[in-house]
Amino acid sequence: GQKYLTVVVKVFGPLTRNYYVRAVLHAALAVPAGFLLSTILGTVCLGIASGIYLLAAVRGEEWRPIEQKPRERPHMGDTIKQPPSNPPPRPPTDARKKQPAEVGG
């Protein structure tokens, strides 16, 4: 569901992949929001997000897109690796013998 946003982030290259840049951007967005009482909760959320991005950047993380790989069709000869080596289970030899028909009644 993020394929369009992934394209935008990939276009801007290292500027958007780097978490240091994101941490500074979130912190800068939090400053003007802190002057109004009605937006103080948003300021706190942006500050927390800035701290999380800064922590991730210090630990060496970086954004990498997850792209779908093209699906390969399996070849018919490759689906069966080895034929079965054991015979199928059979009932014991006593059970396989036919029971004699009951005589009389």
C-alpha cells in the first residue's frame, strides 16, 4: 500500500533515507506547534517521533524500500525431487487373506 510513497522517497535519495534528517525535520516541525495550547499534544508527538528517529539513526538504521520480486514459475521437472523410496503401508498378511465364507446358518 505504500508503493507511491516509496517512489517519492526513492527520488529524493539519501536526504529522505537518512534518519538524522528525519529527526531534525520532526524537531523543526514541533517548534511552531508548541506555541499554541491546542496543538501541544501534536508537539509532544512530534518530539517523541524526533527522539525515536534520532535513536534509530545513532544505532545505524536506514530506510530501505521493500520491493516485490518477480515470481518465477516452477519447472515441472523441478517440482518432484525424488520419488518415494518406501512402499505404501499395507495391512498384515493375516488380514489380507480372505475369510472363508460361513457355512450353514
